[in-house]
Amino acid sequence: MRRTLLLTTAVLALAPAAGHAATARFTANFAAQSTVAWDQPYGVGLHDCKGDHYLEERGDQTWTVKSRKPFKVVVKKLPGVTFWQFGDGGAVKDPRLLGIESAGMVTRNWTHRTGTSGGWCGGGSVDPPLERDCGTRLPTYLVGFTGLGTSIDWSANGAPWTDKEKLSFYHCPLIVPTAMYAESPPRLTGKVSMKALFSPKRKTIVVKASQDYGPQSTPIANLGVDRTTSGHMAWTLTLNRRS
């Protein structure tokens, strides 16, 4: 049974009663990547006979998703209305199965170090490491697309048949800049030329978008340091025209 069925229709205006429709058909591939990095340098929260009681930590994450195989995209245009269809367009009984099946990979790291520097009543020490579950996860996503005129948006949801798999991080914090999220990609709209979509001479059309987030700096008052965060998001939808 096919799980990757998606029908997304975006309507700009009510379709007229009559008019000649232009139709463009494509085979598409999709890929996206986001990266996040944060750093909190060595900071001292207390100074006593054991020296500096310090904390330093940092982390990062790389998130990728890629369609498992090419999928169909159909664009129909009438005066005042544009219809986009992604996938086969078949009916799906369970709405959780709407989307293009895509392979994901998430790799997250976290370094956390606390201890004392040493003083007249005790030597330096490093506290035992905290529990962590960092590493790499291989989730399966159902990617949904929305075409609205010349704009394309998408979202990635975990495939329901992976609900029982451990794909999230519970002991590996990630601090992200504004407009980014630890567990999902930010919304980032791509633009495509309507002329290019319906020009037979354009055999390949690439729709893409990218954005930097941050760097942002947040003072950590009790440690006397600033934590910095930054990120990047980019995605590409490649449309190959079908005859």
C-alpha cells in the first residue's frame, strides 16, 4: 500500500465558469537542510576557597530531509486561479498519511562541563558528566507542500508508523535563535516564476530558499558571560518537465 500520497490545492481566486487551462507537469525532487550552533563560554558563578565554580557548554545540530524518490507535480492555470497538485493525487483514508515520504537525518551534539578551578582548601575538580542521549537519528517524514500562486511552502511531519521509535532527544539540549525550532524546521517560502512554469523551453526549474538566523547574543547574568546562537536553513525543489 502506498503511503506517500498528497493532494495540495491552492486557490488564489474563484475559478471562472469558462476559460482555457494551461497545464504543466513535472517530476520533482526535494531536499532541505538546517544547522544550529550555540556556545556558552567559561563562566564563573561562585568563587570560594575551592577556586572558581565554573560552567561552560555548547551544542549543535544538523537536520536534513530528502525525498526518497521522484514525485509528480501538476500545475494548472486559469485566469485568476492556479491549482497545484503534489504527489499522485489519490485519496487517502488516514490524513496522517498525506505527504511525500522522505528520509531524514538529525545529528545533535552537546558538551557540558562544570567543576572548580582549585583553591587553598581544595584542588580543581570536574563534575561527573550529565546524562545525555545525543547522537544521530534517522526519522522518516511525510513532507507536505502548499502552492499558492508563485509561492511554495512545505512542512515535515513524522511518519505515523515511526511513532514508537525513539527519534527525539530528551537529554541533549539545543538552544536555537529566534524563528528557529529545536524539533522542526522553520517556515521558509520559496518563489517561482509563473512564466517559467508554463514555458516548454524550461526543462528544469529550481525553486529554492535560504536564510540565516542570528547570530544572537544573550547575557547569562549569574555567570558574567554571553551565550551566542546562530542557524541556517535552505531547501530546494527541483522540477523536471514531463512531456
